Amino acid sequence: MRIDEAVEMVREQTGKAVAVCSLTGSRNQNLNSESSDHDMIAFVVPTLDDMYGRSEYFKEIKGKGFEINVHDLRKLPDLLWRSNPSALELLFSEERHMSGGLDTLLYGNRERIAGMNLPYLYNSSVGTCRHKMKSLEKGTISTQHLVQMYGYDTKQGMHALRMLHLLEWYADDGRFETAIRFDGTDKGKERREFLLSVRNGKFTLNEMKDAIENKIKDVEERYKERYMNAEPDREMIETIRTKVKEFVLRGYGRE
């Protein structure tokens, strides 16, 4: 699915203006297989009913080979501030739609935004890892074949381990983009091959659990203090909040 097709689908199914739409997931990370879905995230401008009802819009749009999670635009600053992995990832997508100056602000400052709240990034990454580990042996509807083949959901295991390595690679490289997207460089290829080997059954279930726990300890010992002592960039988040507020107001014809 192309990004323009996704934007049009979101418009048709929500009746709302699309401010941001971006490819995320394995296809954006270069960890996809031929059968991987196109995972996308979109942010729409709230309607007057949303504003008066004090509700934040959310909708899942699913079809053959794709899934789009649609959020209220007002939620975007908080997701970025809390270093939500999917929200940060949209900043580094080459397949994106960002209107009304948001591309200049968000994509143009993507590295600064990714690093604007490092304590949250650390906690969010470790928390996401532990959350994925809870369903390791259950799998999902689309990963039952992996559970049957390997005894656990190796895809979940790969992504759980990836969140820990993200903290390591980001701290070592100083660039979030090389930690979350695996390009054609030697370093990118090496990291990609390692993660794909995990998905392809490199570890048994017990080895996977041990690998995760050992990596959590390693990251905690080597990087936690650096992340937790970093000063949040409050100027950047206020700039984003102001821009989103202005964007929402323009949606009602006001300056």
C-alpha cells in the first residue's frame, strides 16, 4: 500500500483531515519478509464533536496486507514526549505524509525529538520489551505458525530484544535513525542479520528468555545512568505542542 492510498483511505473511513500518516513496523525498519503487512500510523484533526466531547479519536483500519492505527492529532505530542517507539519511528519513515508545516517541524528535527526525553526512552524501551515477553509463548493470530515451529513467537522475541539493542545502538552511535532502521551499511546489515536470525529461530525458548534477561542487565549496567540523568528538552516539546494546537485551530478556520 502506498502512502497516498493510506491517506485517502483514512479520509474516507474517518471523515477527518489527515495531518500525519507514516509507514512503521518491519517494512520501515527493513526487517520485513515478503509476506509482512504494511503497518501504518496516522493522526487526524479532531472534529468539533471530538473537542466538545473531550474525546480522543481512535480507529483501527485493517485489510488484506495492511493495518492503519488512526489517532487524534492532539495525542501526538504526548506520544513523542513519552518516547513511544511507534511514534518516534514515524519521524524516520521515508514513506510519510505530513501537512501544514509538520514535515519541517517533525521530520526536520527528528533526531532532536527522538532524544528530547531520554529517561522516558529508556523506560519505554525496557517496558515494551517486557510487555512483548508476556505473550512470547502465546503468539498472535498471525504468528501461530512460529509458535508451532519454534515453541514460541520468535517475531515477538526479536522485537523484544530489538528494543534493548536500540538503547545500546543509540547510545553508541548517537543517531536514532541507525538504531531503529537498518540500512545498507555494513553496520546496518550486521544488525539486521542478527535480528532476522533471532526471528528465524536462533534461540530456543529458554535461550531467548536468558538472552533477554542478560541484555536487560547489560543495558542497565552500561547505559541506564546515562539515559536517566539526561535533561529533557522542554523547549522542543513546547514547540511541538504549540504547532499542533495551531494546526487544530486552523482546522476550524481560526488563526
